[in-house]
Amino acid sequence: MLDFKHRKDTIVRPRFRDRGIYVLPNLFTIGALFAGFYSIVQAMNGRWEHAAVAIFIAMVLDGLDGRVARLTHTQSAFGAELDSLSDMVSFGVAPALVIYVFALKGLGKWGWIAAFVHCAGAALRLARFNTQLEVADKRFFQGLPSPSAAALVAGFVWVLVEYDIPGAEVAWLAFALTLFTGLTMVSNLKFYSGKEINLRKSVPFFVVLLIVLFFILVSSSPPEVLFLLFLAYGLSGYVYTTWTWMKRRKSATQGLPEAQK
């Protein structure tokens, strides 16, 4: 009897939080998913500005959920899977549908093909990212991240709405941009991730000043600044790859004998 009590008292019972679902980080993920779904609904109702802004809100919430999980030590396999599904809706389906209804619908089959390229590119990009977490270089993303691709599409729509330009007038430009985002997501180009930046370390004063200036620029004209910002980031992978290729070629040329140059 005593032995039974001893064994019962020493049984290690799992805590409820270990068996349950962490609420805090998943609230941000669900919020991002809601923003993506809201963007789709607003696009169907022809409220383009709301649809574009919702995608940017989803991007902000998506950036917070992982950081909150790491800070509170509440990472879980469930959260990772939910995050991928939320990203597919918010950064794959939502921007593809928004740009299709806004500008690509009049192109017929070419319009929905371009929208599908973006949607499929986001799915493939997320799948590749999830399978290469352990081996990927943390300093760079392989392929354009899906939130940045979605922000580029949303920013394009937002700028056109801001200047009262109908999507039908720039349908082929929208077609080219949508193909660009979809194909760049599945490319092998390297994009700076910023993960090596340590926010806990002290920084020079001018860094704080640059951050303040950035917020001033964004608040002064959000559509143009955000679109140009993500366009520059989308092109940065091509610039970095070209620069790396030229640097390697120059090094290889310098190592050759004079007769072979």
C-alpha cells in the first residue's frame, strides 16, 4: 500500500499549458489570417484601399507572432503550421485575388494565369522555406519572401487607387508585376533577412534618427513610400546576385595568367 502511494506521488503529470495551445502568439497569427480574409472580402466589394491596407496589416501581425512566441518561449509545432496556412491566405490567395479583380480580369485567361502564378509561387515558397529551416543561411532568404511579394502587389493597387487610375488602363503592367512577384518567390535569388540584427544591443544615435525619418516618410505618403520600399527590396535580390557574379568573375579573371586574359 505504501509502495503504491509512493509511486502515485512520484508520477510526473504534464502541465496543462504543455498539452494545450499557446494563445498569445496564435492570436497574432489568427489576426493576420483575418486581415487576409478581410482583404478578399473588400476586393469582392470593390473597396480597393481597404483590401490593400488589410494585406499590410496582415504583414505586420505575421512579423509579430514569431517574435512574441520566441520572447515568451511559446513556440509550438501547431503555431508553425497555423502560421504557414495563414501566410498562404494572406500573402498568396488575397493579393492574387485583389490584383486579379482590380486589374487583370479584363485580360481573360492571361489575367487569371498571372494571378495563379503569384498564388502558386507563394505556396511553393512557403513549402521550401519550411523544409529548409535547419540548413538555410539565416542572413538571407532564398527567393522573395511571400509577405514582401504581397506587399508589393498591395502597394501597387494602393498607389493606383490613390491617383484614381483604373486598373484596366494598366492591366499589362499589373500582369508583369504579378508574374514578377510569383516567379521571384520561387527563384534562388538571395534577399537580406535582417535576422542578424540584435535589437537588444545599443545603436548609434543616427540609427534612431533614420528610424524617425522613416516613419515620417511613411506617414506623409503611405502608398508611394511603401510601394517604392518593397519594389526596391524586390529588386535587391537581382542587384545582389549580379554584384556577386561580377565580383566572382573579376576574381577569377585576376587569377588567370596574362596569356589567358
